[in-house]
Amino acid sequence: MTQRQHRIIPVLLSGGTGSRLWPLSRETYPKQLLSLLGEKTLLQQTALRVNDPAMFGGMMVVANAEHRFAVAEQLRGAGVTNPTIVLEPFGQNTAPAVALAALVAHESDPDAIILAMPVDHWVGDATAFRKAVSVGLTAAQAGQFVLFGLRPTAPATGFGYIRASNELAAAPGVHQVAGFVEKPDLPTAERLLATSDHLWNSGIFLLPVRLLIDELSRLAPDILAACRAALAGATRDLDFLRLDEAAFRACPSVSLDYAVMEKTDSAVVVPADFNWSDIGSWSALWEMGDKDSSGNVAIGDVVMEDASGCYVRGEGPLVAALGVDDLIITATPDVVLVASKDRDQDVAKLVGRLKASGHRSATQTQSVHRPWGYYQSIHAGDRFQVKRITVNPGAKLSLQKHFHRAEHWVVVNGTAIVTRDDEEILLRENESVFVPLGCMHRLENPGKVPLNLIEVQSGPYLGEDDIVRVEDIYHRV
């Protein structure tokens, strides 16, 4: 490895919402945070692909502020230490996210090279992935924007395409980019598949930051100016860098392909050999899944009879399918989706209709994730609500009080320390405590296993905004 190769900074782009994988993926907990293919989440799998310290430097993540604690916890679970996590107040597509990463990297090393990767994609061979990056590094060091293209295996209409031309004499395995094709219709995709020079656009970029900032200044000055302002007004929040919201709101929402790559003369492409998918639909998961003799993929509590070509996933209730073909059936605790496999690209339309009507399930999961763990609503009635609360080992909720509700906690398993005004109470399995209305209280898990308890709330108003936080280790308001 050359001395300069250590300057490759992996940049994990974690701003997507994955609406086409609804109802499993939702805005509050999108697909990159889920274990869709294997035990590790897509975010963790992406991080592990760039964990070779001989090739990559410190990791950077650009993520939605709402997901900050989940992102940080999952990176810790993948063994990533001291990542730089830049928090967007809302998603503005890939051009601003990559521009922010380039500006941050440029501050410490103007000659840095960043490897920008969506974290909601799947790559089947990490070794082949790193080999492709090595092939492109010579061109990046020489001042080229390196894209990675995959040989099409089907007339896919959900991907963009790159047209490759001549190989660079100074960088074997790297080709000039002759043009781009946005997501095509089926006849166009079939025509592109029949050629030898069109590649699927992976959305992965190897970029010299100095050149990228120069090209943004020339081709997209409004994006660069807004990102500079957002960073100038950024604040430190625990281990996160939180962008200035007002400045970032002025940034156009544009893809990096559209803002720079389709207009620059510096784009090149590496025809890569690793297996790749953007997992942009349920049928993509069906294609990658383990199928039975009838072509069915079954995950979770599922039973099928006389079914073929189906993807059936049960994330809670038993799912039974009888005499059906080529369906997507996904059941979560609060939503059941049934779709024809050839229409699964339109799932986002359902999400749009639900959002327009204000339906909670369009964006919220039944499990509400917090930095200390999560809670689930079990039952709600007139003036009462029952929740299951799970607190991670060593975590604690804020010191808080409520004006409109009292609470009763029953420990199911684990150990809890409960602060109740001036008292500190140790609770074990099957023990309980009552927290009166207006009482200052806190829940903490001092143990090494998750703490699970049942909370019964009672009172005239049970909304989550009836919380007055007095002290919070996560700096929430």
C-alpha cells in the first residue's frame, strides 16, 4: 500500500427512508437499521466492509438526527470506534450529504479521498468490493471521480445505468464515463442489457475532496454554500456534529449524480465484480432469499400450502398462505402488506397515501426506539395505557415528571433501580413500584442483561409530550 492510501475515509450515507420496504422499513426506523439479510444490519454490514485499517482511515457517517442513537449503538456493535457522525436535521439527497463529508474531511486533510457509500445497499463479497476500490484508487489519486458499475444481469428498471467507454492507459481497469441513463422503462432496460458497455450505477463514489469541492463550486455553488453555512453553525452534541437547521434547509435536495457526475469531465467508472443490490423492493429480497422447492421465501412464523413464488415474512403474528402465487406478504405487529410481486415498486405510493391522511403507521413503528432502549404500546383504553419497556444494560431514562399521569411499573425480568423523589428503590423480577402523578422519577438498568418491564399509565392525558425532563444523559429537551 502506498503512503497516501491511508487517506481513504469511508463515508456511510445513512439518510434514506426505504419506503418501498414498508411496513418493515419506516422513517423512524428505516431499512439500513434492520437485519434483512443475515444477523447484522445493513449499516453494520457496510461498516464491516471498510474495516481494513491498512486501507481505510477513520469512519464518517452522515445520518438523520432522528436516528443518531441507533446509528451510534449499531456502530459500536460492529466494533467501530470514534466515528465522526454528522447529523442532518432532515434528508436532502446525496449531493449535500457527500458535500458535507468532503468539507469535514478537507479540514483535516485537503488531499483526502473519501469513499461515499449508501448504507442501505447489500454487497455480497467484501473482498471483491475492496479490490474494486483498490483498482479505482489510482484514478482517484490522479484527480478523477471514480464510480462503480455492476454488469447487469436482468433488464432492471429500478436502477440507473452508466455507459462506459475507453479504458484509461494510466489506470488499468478504469474506464471513461460516456453517459448516464436514468431509471429506464422496460424496453430501454432490455436494450441496455443487450449491450456490453452499460453498467448498473451502484451509487458508490471514490472522490478526491479537493477536486469535489472545486467542482461543487463550479457546478452546484448553492449546495456548497448551504453546506458551508450548515457546518459553520453546527454544534457538538455528545459524540455528534449537529448541523445548523436553518442553513441546511436552504440546501437543494439533489443527487450527486445530477449535481456533479452528469456534468463533470472527471467521472470514470470501475466495472466491478462484487454482487450488489440496492434492496429497493420486496422482490429484491425474494431474489436473494433461500427458496423452497416451490420458489417461496419464508421468514418468521409462516405456514404455506399450495403456494409458489411468494415472499412471506411474519414479524409477529403467524402468517398463513394458501393457494397463492407470486405474492409479497409481510406482517408486522401493526400492519399487513399483501402485494403482487410485479407491483412491489409501487409500495411507496401506499406510504404516500397514508402520510397524506396522517396515518401513524406510514412513518412510525410499533416499537418506539430511544437512546436507552425502546417501548411498545400493548393496549390503550379510556384514561389508561399499557406499554412494554426494554432498557439496555447500563442505560437510564431521564429524570422526569408528568403533570397528567401516574405510572405503575412491574419488572418482568432483569433488575431496575427506580428513583422516586428522594427514594432509590431496587426492583427485581416480579416486583413493582407505583409512581404518583407529579413525582420526580427515573428508571435505570444497572445489570448486564436487558431490563423488561410492564408500564401501566393512568390519567386524563397520556401523550408523550407530557414529559418534563430535569436531567438527561442524552441531552434531550
